[in-house]
Amino acid sequence: MNEYITVGALTRYIKYRLDNDPNLQEVCLKGEISNFKKHTRGHFYFTIKDEESRINAIMFASNASKVNFEIQDGMKVLVKGKVSVFEQTGNYQIYVSEIKEDGIGNLFELYEKLKKDLEKEGLFKPEHKKPIPRIPKRVGVITAPTGAAVRDIMSTINRRYPLCEVILFPSLVQGKDAKDDIVKNIKLADTYNLDVIICGRGGGSIEDLWAFNEEIVARAIYACETPIISAVGHEIDFTIADFVADRRAETPTAAAEMCVPNKTDLISVINQMEKRLNKNILSLIDSNRLKLNKLKESYILKNPMSIYQIKEEKLSNDIDRLNTFIKVVLDKKTIKYDHIVEKLEVLNPLNTLKRGYSVTKKDNKVISSIKDVKVNDEIRVDIKDGYLISNIKEVKEN
């Protein structure tokens, strides 16, 4: 019987071993809260789990009263505590002395959810991206007024393209008020008739960069009429602002390089254009010189009178043809005229007068009947060489 022990003895032995293990006196765990319950006495009871396992946890009221945030199921947390055994159940658990939010874990979940929602809404689509001007005249910079980011941007632009005007919009880029300040400055910069806006900051932790993962910042970038380059100082990870912006730069310096051309490259391009222009001008001059020489050797320029001779000959032929045409027309008209005259001669009353006849008229009307006159009427008698005026003395009928 001495080989058998009680359950309680075994549990006490295990508890003794755990309580005296220096590795279990202060354990730091990270995981997700589940089954959270707050006792009326102020104690917290919950489970900490991850993808592989779970452990029960208790936080007594003396420590729980120091927690300054609301614990909820699904929250990612970091806890410190002592691992031991609760003798009545024989379960091992962690007695939590300190708990805090696992910012990275919770923020990552928020980041993934917002990214998924905005992508589904279409804010990341390429067709919404505005082109960045090749040679901007005015550039806006939204960042903290001090620090490496603004110095890098300013110095890079001045070095590469000093003709560009740079307008700084000082903004908070970290902390709870940063998102509102960034949105305000984006809206303000959009009224300045800028060619492009650089919006960003230097590197930092995910918490430091979180303002650029806020929904209101993403929507302000999307609504901005001026092209925006996102320039948050991180090369591997992307912020939500990177996805919504028209272009994404790995660093503020890279954004400045992306924003303006290099004056050395421009000078080289101008020199090449000058060479091509001179070559084209010389080629045009040579081509026109050949045309001029060809014209100088032409027959017409050497024999200008030949132009008039040809015209004169053509005009002479045209005159001959015109005279012939006129003669034919006149002959036809003359024949027609003579024929008409012959007809008129036949009907001409003057010919009748020549034969001894006369024409008697009253009031310039021919008298053809005795009834056309009466006594004392004045009449006119036309004969071949004149006319007679008479008065009617007597009217007799046959």
C-alpha cells in the first residue's frame, strides 16, 4: 500500500515543483483573450490562446484594478505572471500580475480589415491613379516640420531640380491627433494649385506609423484632386495610404526623386535635343540649297522669253479661231437679215407710194372708209415725196 499516493498528494507535489521552478516564477506570454469574465469581487478570469494551445488565467483584483483599458474577447494581449497549479481541480494556470494590449497584433487585424474593405470598395484600383507630372512647378510636402524626412525631401528636390517651388504644410504624423491633422493639410494643399503632393514621414514602429493606416486619411487621399505620392519611411511593409495614393515611394528621399527630374538628366536631354535640332536645320538647309540649284538650272529661268512666246503663239491661234467664229456668225446673221428685209420691202407702204398711190390719215390713223370722216375734218394725204393737208368739203358714198 506504500506504493500508492493520493491525488491530492500528487497535485501538491506538482504544485511544489512548479512553484520552485525559477523559469516559471515570471513568465511572459502573448496571445488572444477568450472566455473573459469579471468577478463581482474584481478578479479577472480568462483564457489565453494561440494557434497551438491555451492556458487558463486569473488576475486578482489587486492587480486587475490597475488595468486602464477594457479587456474583450479576441483582443491580443501581452501578460506577465507566475505559473502554478490550482489544487482543487489540478489544472495549471497563470496568475497574471500585469497585462497590456499587444498593439501590433490588434493593429494588424484592424489594418487587414480596413485594407480588405477599401479594396472591395475600389479605392486601390489603377484606373483611379492620377499621373505624376514629369516636370512639376509647385510641390506640396505634408510632413512634420522637423526631422529627417522634411530635410531629406527639401535637400533632394533642391539638389535635383532647384527651379521647383516647394510648399511645406507642417503636420502631426504620430499620435492620436495625427490623422485629423494630416486630413486637414491634404484638403488645404489641394487648394494651392500644386502639381503634386508628397505626404509621409520617416520610419518607425507600426504604432508610430499608424496615422497612415487610418480610414479618414485614406479617403482624404482618394478624394484629393492633386496627385499624391505616399512617402512613409518603410521599405518592406505597406500602409493603407500607400495603396490609395497615386504613387508609393519607399522613403521620403525616394518620393522626392520620383517627384522631380534630375537637372543633370534634363541638361543632357536638352543637349541631345540641341544636337538633333542643329542636325535637322542643316539637313533642311542642304535640301533647300539643292532645290534652289535645281531651279537656277531650269530652262524657264534661263530662257524667260520662251514663256511669253508660247503664250503669244497660243493667243494668236485663239484670235484666229475667234475671228473665224465671228465671221461665220456674222455671215449667218447677214443672210437672215437680208431675208427679213426682203419680206419687209414687200410689205413696205412707201413702195406703194412710189407707184403713184397715197395714204390718207385722220388723227394719224389710216382712213379706209368714207365713214371714217365727216365734213370739215382735217385729213393728211401722204405721197411719195411729202404730204398734203386738206379739209373735207363734202362726203359722198358710191
